[in-house]
Amino acid sequence: MIRAVLPLLALTLIAEKESYGYQLTERLSTLGLEVTTGLVYPLLSRLERDGLVSTRMVASTNGPPRKYFALTTAGESARAAAKEQWHLVSTAVRDATDKEHSRDD
């Protein structure tokens, strides 16, 4: 389930604040999602390849330069579409589970 919603979460967090991979993993963790960099970095590569994020390299005082990701116009459009889809799916799940719960009463 996390894999399905991870692109929306990543695009949303990057829209809020330009981020590098490990930082994004940490931000997802603060939302209660335990995702690994092994899941996040391939996603970021895919988002970059698809033109949904742009990148820039920034020197780091603690090692190699960091690749920061920022949302592109196409990324904002994709985020809006994914958000709309998520609302449809989450509403359907909520409605179905509420009906199931009321049948149990």
C-alpha cells in the first residue's frame, strides 16, 4: 500500500520543501512511515526521469555533494492528479468499510 501512495507523498513533501533523498526518507518517517532509502532513491530517479522533479547538486560539509529535488510544473500537475485519485480511493475505502462496520452492529 505504501508503494502505491509513495509517489504522491514524495511529490507533496518536495512541493513543500526542496529535499535530498535521505532528508525525504526522514520526513516520511516523521509521518509514521518506515520507508528505506532503497525504496526512496529509485522513486526519486523515476520522478526525475519522468520530468516530475528537477535536481541540483549542493556541496555538503559532511561528505559528497547532495542532489536536491524540486517539483517541476509537470510534477505539480501529476501531484494534483494523484491527489484527486487518492481522494476517490480513500473515500471508496472509507465508505465500504463504514458499511461493513454498520452491518456488524
